[in-house]
Amino acid sequence: MNDTLKKAAVIGWPISHSKSPLIHGHWIKEFGINGHFERIALNPEEFVSGIRNLVAQGYQGCNITIPHKEAALDMADSISDRAKAIGAANTLVFKDGKIHADNTDGIGFINNLKQGAPSWQASGGTALVLGAGGAARAIIYALLQEGAPKIIIANRTVGKAHKLAAFFGDKVSATSMDGAANNLSETHTLVNTTALGMIGQPELAIDLSNLPKTALVTDIVYNPLQTALLKQADDLGLETVDGLGMLLHQAVPGFEAWFGVRPTVDKALRQIVLAG
Ligand code: ATR
């Protein structure tokens, strides 16, 4: 059996906060793989040469985080459809000296909902997406892929919401943050993709009372795990899924590509990442 050391990393600037080593390190141990996963800080000037260096050193690939997600896409030799549509890469796979770029944020979002709310279906009705940044783009792409019939983007800067809606076409429309309130009664899936509600950020001011009782509410913020948005939804008896699972699920395809085993997201992993 070929048991040479397999290496992967997460690249960002800064990178010290990244939870990726906890996630991949846990799976490496769990499967008894001869593997190593590290954090590597690369500034924008050294990003391209730094990645080429990893390819030359025989790394399997890497996760990419802020601020390199667009640069990673630009330097790739091949790009998955979803990374192309999202316009950013969070996962690079190296093979035969070539770089393949993927984006697993959207599928991570969807798989988190499938695990946390097994009866939820994107096709069940309208999704109301709060925010129009990079995370919203990945999530909207994935919701459409999963069959969401209609998506409304609500954003502080309405122009950005309109631009994003136009990119995705007929099923997606835009409104202001205040306008979001008018769409609650037809919402099946409510997603916060902004940083509002995160520790140190202002609260997300939205009254959820007009959501149907069958609506699902989810947040990409996971610090705190139960945001004020999720608490409000919970108090109203609505189904909720927290944002930690998106972080864990987005790591699955990269690990599988680099180390050859598909890992699962379970309670033990959640505990390790929460404690880390
Ligand atoms: P990410 O890649 O995490 O999505 P981003 O691209 O910087 O980050 O997008 C941040 C999103 O959060 C945007 O929709 C932003 O609204 P604007 O487009 O109006 O900037 C939203 N956001 C951030 N801070 C906010 C605040 N204080 N109030 C309302 N929206 C906010």
C-alpha cells in the first residue's frame, strides 16, 4: 500500500483564526490517515507563488479563505461549474501539477440543512436571503440548484441586491432590508448571510411573526451558535438550523479529494470545533 504522507493546508491572510485544521485534523485522526493539515499565511503579493510552491512540494491541495477566493479562481487550470458561477474558489485540488478550483460553500450550506432539518426541501417555496455578498452568492446558487422556485434577496445596499438578482435571472428578485418584512408571509426558507448578529456586530432587526409556521430559519453566523434571529424563530416554534454545520460540511468535498475518504459531520466534530 502506498502510504506516503499526504499534505493539505488552509491559506488566508490572516489565517490564525481558521477552524479548518481542527476539522481536517479530526478526520485525519479518525481515519488513521498518514496526513497533515496546516495553516499557511500568504499575503496577496505572495499568494500565487506560494500556491505554486505547494504544488511543487506535492501537496494534495488546500482550502482558500479571505482575501484570496477570487485570486484562487483566476490562477486555476480548471474550474468547477459551481465555482465559476459563484465567482470564487474555497477549495483547490492539485493533480499532476495542475490546479483545479472548486467552491463548496453552497453545497456545505445545503448539506447542513439536509442534516439539521431532514424534511426541509428547497423546492418547498420561496427563499428570502438577507445579504448580497459572497456568501449570499454561493447560497443562492446552491438553493437554485436544489430547486428553489423563487428567491428574494434583501440587502442594505439595494443596488447590490439588484445586481446579484440580475446575475441569477428570472427566479431571483431584490428588495431593501426593510422590504424583507413584506415578503415574510410567503417565505419557506429564511437565510441570514450577513454578519449581523455575530458577537461584536449589531443585531439583525427583523420581526419574524409573519413567517408561516412551516418556515425554516437559518443563519450563517455561528458565533454565537444560537443567534438572536434563531432564538426568535425558536420562540415562535419555527424550525431552525445553526450556521456551524455549514462550516463543517463545506470541508467534506476537499477532504475527500485530498485524502480519498468521504468524512461525515457528527456531534464529536461539532464539539471539537466549538471547543477549539
Ligand atoms: P461575505 O463574503 O461574508 O458575504 P461581504 O461580501 O462583505 O461578506 O458581504 C457582507 C454582507 O453583509 C453584505 O450584504 C452587507 O450589506 P451591504 O451590501 O449593504 O454592505 C451586509 N452587511 C454587513 N454589515 C451590515 C450592516 N451593519 N447592516 C446591514 N447589512 C450589513
